[in-house]
Amino acid sequence: MIKVWHTISFYAFTVLTFPFKFMPLCWLYVISDLMYVFIYKIFRYRVDVVRQNLKRSFPQKTQKELKEIEHKFYSHFCDLFVEQFYILHANAPRAKRLCSFKNLEQLDRYYNENKSIVVAGGHYGNWELYGLFGLFLKHHVFGAYKPLGNKYFERFVNASRERFGALAVPMRDTPRTAMQFAKDGKLFFLGLIADQTPAKGEIRYWTTFLNQDTPVFLGTEKIARKLNQPVFFCNMRKIKRGFYEVELELLTENPAETQPYEITEMHVKALERLINEAPEYWLWSHRRWKHSHNLTQSTNEQH
């Protein structure tokens, strides 16, 4: 029965979203404005979660300031919704018009030095645009994703992402894939969304992020230190509606020389700085702090 529902919902989705392929962005933003009224004003989608996250993250801000961020977040959230559908169907030239990529030429040096690249990013701006890296780089580009319950959707989304030259790899297979690339002598650019919440039983490290105790995945650091490849943070900024800018920030060239958790703290703080610049573009509706740091989880993993 579940499989039947997955099939029906997938084909309904493809039919309903197919017109997005032909619509100009200005039309899609009209849809976004209408969605804002329904999602935020009427259905109040996760408003309690967003408000709690904002209040705890910015205790120094006034109620008025928090309310302004909340309004801007929901406006961006609806833009993100239509943009992602647009990207799923758009060809490369149309997708590229959504984003500019700065300072990518620095990666040529690492390619010439026979070095791969590990890049941490977050649910900030429009992270689906990270897939466009595959259009610009000499490195083999692959990114980790969290498998979906509906395999029809998963195959469709991954096929869409891979149209731009990037390989989509399940999170659990990411370390093995990186090791295999290294073994085969293939230089890679690995992109990781590093601000996801680990399952309770998978928590190995806690840090302070946005004024709160926060569990984080250690995958970025583990892969980088194991292979000793340069680590970057992906700064994505929303320049205006419908246009983003990506700039890579070097965190370390020699991960093997860093202390345990140092790389993790680097990319966590880099994301925190980015969020503080323009808080409305982070995914505040995500239940990022659903786990509490109790006594049974108080000891961080030792490398």
C-alpha cells in the first residue's frame, strides 16, 4: 500500500511541477508570494519551531527584530520552494543564471598539485545550487545526500542533480566513495551539508552553535584528516531575489596537522558567521535542536 501511495504521489508531483520548466522566474515569484500568505499567514507552518529557534539563537535581539527575521525567512522559504522546483527541471544555462561562482580558479592549483577538495556548507541560501559546481570544475564533483523514504522521488531528484555533472552519494556511503576515488587516483570535490542533525544514537560531538549546545556530524573532519585534503567552507549569499553568489573560503590546507575537532569547529563557526550576516536565509524551520545534551551524551568522542 505504501509503495502504491509513493507511486501516485510521485507522478502527481511530476505532473504538477512540470509547468515550472516553462515559467520565467518572475511568474514563479508570484506563486511564491501567494504561498507566503498560505504557508505563513494561514497554515502557520512550523511557526512555533521558527520562533523558538530564533529566540534561543539571538537572545540579544528584541522581539521586533526577531519578528522581522521571521517574516523575511518565510518570504525566502517560499522563494526557495519555487526555485528548487525550477532547478529540478531547468537546463544548465537557465540554472546557471541563478548563481555566480567566485574564486573557483584557486581550485586549479590544487588540481595541478594532485589534491582533492573537501567542502562544508549548510542549509543556507539555496543549497540545491551547489550541484552546479560540476559545470565548472576539473575535479570529479560529488555530494552527500540523505536518502528519502520515497525512492521514486529520490531517483528523480538525484537524476536532476547529476545533470550538471555532480554525483549524488548517500551519506552512509560518502567516506567509502571518497576512499575509492583516492585509491583510483581520481581527484574529487566533495560537498557536504554539514549542519544536519545526527540521530540520537549517532551523536559523537557537541559544540556551541548560535548560543546553544548542538550535536554535529564529524564526517567532514574525518574524511579530510584521513586523506589530508584541503578543506573549504562554501559561503553562499543571496544578492537579490533570484540570484545568489558562492565564494569558497579556505579553512585549512593540511588537515592532518590540525587538532581533533578543530576542522569541525572551523566550519561550524564559518556557518555561524554567515548566518549572523543575514539570518533570514538559514533553514529555521528545521528542528536543529531536538536533542538535549544530557549526562549520557556529555563526553565528546575521542579521535
